[in-house]
Amino acid sequence: MKKDFIATWKSSTQPRKQRKYRYNVPLHTRGGFLDCHLSKELRTKYQTRALRVRKGDKVKVMRGKFKGREEKVERVSTKLTKVFLSKIEQTKKEGSKSLIPFEPSNLLITNLETSDKKRMGKLTKQQKTAKDVKPTKEVKTTKEEKKE
């Protein structure tokens, strides 16, 4: 594998190449790593499984020491691929406090920040296209066929 990021590279089973890919990804592509799963209510409402996490969203921690805590997103770092939540801090030796970084895959979005019209427009567009898709043909069981 070459030194720089290659857009056509798909995947590898080798962890070193996977790490190298993630390390060299440009920022506009790195935003895709900031996707978080949506709660069941939001998933049924917007007909989508995951969405990029944003400042102001309310998320629930699903893994780690703070599992179960539900807090607001304070800051999102695209460069570090980390999410910082309000009120979840660590105290440093000198006494100052700093926010703890979270991996987006360990979070669940429970409430969306709806002030951005562009983001909500995309969601409603996805919602409409999901409703337009025709459901698959139902297969009749033998009991239903006998009734007819």
C-alpha cells in the first residue's frame, strides 16, 4: 500500500492497513466516521439507521465507564474522530477539568438538534423516499391459500 490516501482502496483484512487507511483519510471523508446509530423512535420516524452526530444532539453512552448516561454533545472533533459530551469530565492532576472524548460508535442519538434546516431537509427527503419504495410481495402461507 502506498504512503498517501488512495480513494479507490476498498478494504483489507490486515489491521495495519486498516489503521493506515483511517490515519491518512482526508477530513471530508473522515466525517463519515462520525456516524452514530439512532434510537428506535428516531429510526422509525426518519427511516434511517445512522446519522452524523452534531453539536447540540442528545446522546446516550452505550459502552464504557459512563454507560447509560445521557448528555448533550458539547463538541465534535472531525480531526480526532471523537465526540465530547457536557458534564462528563475528568479532573487533571493540576486541578483543572477537561471533557472526556468518546468514540461515535459507542453512542446512541436519542434527540436531534433540529435548528439546521439543511440537515432536517435531508432527513425528510430520506423519509419520503423510504415511503415511496414499495414493500416486497408478501408470500401467502398454505393456510391462507386453503381459506381462499
